[in-house]
Amino acid sequence: MLLLVTKLFNFFFRFDRDLRWRTGVQLAPIICKSSNDFKITQKALESAYEKAIASNI
């Protein structure tokens, strides 16, 4: 699983598309909230991991 955090949507979209096309990797999004300054929390990581497992990523 690849962890990627960026605030630049256009860059991420292009990077995501290129990475998936070249390598076949699937990215699992991690939800970050503005209420905690977009910090990645343990709860957010665990939630993303569980969703990725459920989706066979």
C-alpha cells in the first residue's frame, strides 16, 4: 500500500494516473480533516487500511 499526502489536487490526479498506468499500483486514500490541520491520525490510517483490505487493494 502506498501512502501519499498532497494538497495539490491537479498534481495528485496526474501523479495517481501515471503511477497506476506505469506500475499497476492502486492507491488507498487517507481521509484528513481540516479540524485537526489535515494531520494523518492513527484512526485515519487504520480506517484507510481496513477499506483497502475490504476492496482487495
